[in-house]
Amino acid sequence: MKIDAFDVIVIGAGHAGCEASLACARLGFKTLVLTINLDKVALMPCNPAIGGVGKTQLVLELDAMGGQMGKTANEAAIQVRMLNRSKGPAVRALRAQIDKKGYESAMKRTLENTENLTLRQGTVDRILVDNGRIQGVSIESGVTFYSESVIVAAGTFLRGRIILGSSEYHAGRMGEYPSMYLTDSILKAGLVMDRFQTATPPRIDKRTIDFSKMAVQPGEDIPASFSFWNSDKIFPNIPSYLTYTNDKTHELIRNNISLSPIKSGMVTTHGPRHCPSIDRKVINYENKSRHPVFIEPEGKYSNESYLQGLTTSMPAFFQQLIVNTVVGLENARIMRPGYAVEYDYLLPNQLKHSLECKTVANLFFAGQVNGTSGYEEAAAQGFIAGVNTALKLSGKEPLILKRSNSYIGVLIDDLINKELSEPYRMYTSRSEYRLSLRPENADLRLSFFGYSAGLLKEEQYSKVLDKNLQIENLLHDLSKKVINANDETNKYLAKLGSSPVENSTTIYKLLQRPEIKFSALVKTFPDILGISISDSKVLEQVETYIKYKGYIDRELIGIKKLENVENIAIDINFDYFKINGITFEAREKLSRIKPETLGQASRIAGISPADISILMVAIKQG
């Protein structure tokens, strides 16, 4: 008998590890979480925020299926804002500043009080593989734990290397022990890894900041929630502030650019382009006179402030000089310097869409170890890996989300099919169906999967079904409710800057006009509308659908075409080198990535439409 035996072992307790372990434990599997430091569960080592454009979709999607991040964000948010309010619904997004310690504490409390879940401190140094199947792990202290499945969610800790000026040392994050031996074990299992780099800005003492010289950036007092299962509420409103770098800042950096690790050669790996260091900005944008710096609070009770826009790994003494050139920060004192960290990551084309390794059964990978950047991207992967681990151990089919039904589907599909030149970050532009995949309809799109897996209760799913029914009924009613063409109606339309109607028309058709808002119609024509629906989210969904129906219908046609090729499965042992007519590059890439469907094959870089046509014929011929 194996005493230290579990159903699932999760390596790491960051955002991916937390979601993965909770999903497994909540589905009834005995789950062990091994983490290097139990005081760092769900840590936010970089930006103290959750959500934002492209990222809110991920949070709400995993929440719609029974994930945890949205609920915990609701507990720890200290400011919320709706981004892109003046733009279309596809790119609007809720974003929250988070009390970092509050978030860590709330998430750890959730893990500690979840049945079937055990937290333990320990650094994993080896995965145990036998005959192509995972058996468990061992930790550096010599203890071995056996399990049916393992989820690797190691973040930036695999052979982590901190760079600060000309100094370097091994660490997963500044002040934290790295995982130095697990990479070797993964490589011995036949997997391929590479290295990425990321960085973070200095933190400063807010008592040394002159906020009077800065523009205040308050949150919004709007009812909001990051979870469909929590009621909307008004969040605290601790403001951020905006200032800018200047010619003095840039001249200082330019004259001392040899101190930058990206110039000295200390940093040679690729980092995320979406948040370049201030020294890289000065190099790349010579003619730009200033760059924004947002001063963001790290918590309700913390004096640390995060300098978004001032990321650097230049020497600590020089970081202080840089900070003091910025307006309002002339006397600011650094509490923690910025730094860069290099780490090993798995080339994710070695994974199935379930996030299970293609060559080692029951070994899953999730989070930053798959080459992504961001808490939300990590959490989404962790949830999918956790659910699919549980489904596989139950003998059930995996949960495979598609590009056509979720941003999570886009995320995973991109990771598997596209070659990563930098850590992957989710943007709305990555989704070809973003108007259909809006944040507010994630529950309508995905709650069925959470309910089917067993993570949503009957009452939760019934709530979603009722909401969908209300939307359908209201759309039908609005297409029947008629407004007469008369002076009163046309005077009202004129006030809204809308053209008059010459014939009677329906409320549905009026709402197709961009300048006509549902809320205004309800006030003006209450007798005609007769709406008893009190759920503002139902009204919002209906208005969005009516106004954008033409575009949404176009996306649905594209989704239908995608499904035609997405449903053509490819045997994992298919021999692409026997196919005549496709390029050698296509054969090599298809053999290496082993796409699961023809749709996936069509999205691999370097595979042409002609290659796909020939491949389709070959598959049908068997």
C-alpha cells in the first residue's frame, strides 16, 4: 500500500495551481497541492489588478463554469473601472485594483477549507514516469508522493534566474527559492522546454509621493461583479494616480544605457512586448517625450505603490535615480526594486487541447509554465487542466473549449498551434468571434459545461436557463410591440437626434438605431412596452443583440464553417509523410504537433489552404 497516495498532485499554488486543485477536489478527487512557500499562495508578483480588455472575458468564462478567481476578486477589489465604455460591447471590460494580501488570504482560506484538498510545502524535484504514464512526484526533502495524475503549474520557478543590473542569482521570484531540478526530470520524460523572461517595476512608499502633482484616477461607483453567482455591489474606491516620465528621465537612462541588462547582454531571452521596460522604451521610441506612469495601490493597509509603466531591471541604485526624475516622485523612496526573471517553460504544442501531455499519460501542464503571461491566462488554464484531470480519472470525455465558444478556447488553441516568440497574453484581437464572446454572456455560453462536469449546482444552472428564456421571450415581444408614427413619437425621436418614422414601426426596429437606448424607450413608452423584467443584464443582452445582430449573424456563419472542419478528427498516429502533394515543412510540422482535428491543422503556422485540402482528402480515404 502506498501511504502517500493521492488521486491528483498539483505542483504550484499560483493562480493556475489554485484553480486546478479546487476543480479536482470539488469533483471529489483526493488532491495534494505542493508549493515552495505556503505563505505565497495566489501571490500577485506583478500588477495588483484583475481583469481588463481580453482578460475579463477569461475571468468570467472560468467563473461561468465554476471557477474561483472571480469570487475571490470580488472579496479583494479596492477599486473597479469599466474600460472602453464608449466603444463596442466586444471590447468593454471590467478591471479591478486588488488588495494583494487580501486576495492571497481569501484564496488560501478557500483552499484550506475545501474538502479533499491538502496543502503542503515542498519543492518538487522529480516527476515519476513509468511506461509513458505519470506515477507521482518526489520533493527535495526526499519524500515521494504517488498519484494517478499530476498537474504542473510551476509558474516562473523552473531554473528561475533573477537579473538586477549586473547581478544575478537563482530564484523563482525575488526573495523566493527556485525549482532547480524539476526541468531535468521533465526533459528526461522526452519533453522540450525553452526559456522566457518577464520583469516587474519597483514599488515605492506612498508616504513619499507628492500626489498633488499628479492626475487622480479614481474608480467608478458602479454596481459590478466578477462572478455571475455573486450579486453586483459598489466596491471601495481607493484611487490610482497618473504622472509621466520626461526628458530628464530619458536623458538619464540614455546616458547610462550600458547599465541596462538588455544592453549589457545579461538578458538575452524574450519578454512580453506589451509591457516593455522603461529602458527599452527609451531605446525604441527616441522621439517620444514622455511615457505614462500609473501609481497603483497594492492594498488597503499597505504603503507600497506599484509603478505601472516603469518596469526595469537596471541596478537598484540607478532605479532610485530614475524614479526621482518623475514629477511627483522627486522624493519617492523605493521599497522593493524592479527586476527581471528568466525561467523555463514547456513548448505548449506538446499538449492536447485538454492540456494533457501528448506523450505522457495523465501529465498536465497549466499556467505560465506553458509560455503565457498574466494571472487570468494562468487561472483559465489551471481550471481546464483540473477539470480534464478529473474527467479523465472518471473515464469521461475531456472538456475541449473551442475558438467559437470562448476566449479560453482561443487561448489554448493559440498556445498549441502558434509558435511563441514572447509570453502569450490575451487580447480581444486574437478572437475572430469577439462580438459573440462578450464578457456579459459568458454564463449563457459556458455554464452548461460547468453543470455537466459537476461544478455548478442545479439552482445555478436553472438561473442561467431562466435568463436565456427571458432574453428569447423579450426579443420576440419587442418584434411585435408597435409604436405609431405620430407627432409625439417623432418629437421624441428628434430629441434623440434620430430621424422621424413615417409608418408604424416596432420597438425592435427602433432599437436597431445606434442613438436609441433601451432605458430611454422604457421611460418614454411604458404602456406600450409593458416590461416587467427587473434584471438589467437581460435588458442589456437584448439591446446588444438587436443593435449588432447583423455582425453577430456574420460571425455565426463563420462559426458554422469552422465547425465543418473542426469536427473532422485526425488519428494521433496519422502518417503525414505518406501524403503526396503537401510541402515537407507542412509534413514536419503536422508530425510534430499532431493536430487533433482538421480545424486545428489549418491554424498551424506554415500550413497552407492547399495543404489542408489535400489532407482532407487523405483523411477521408483513410
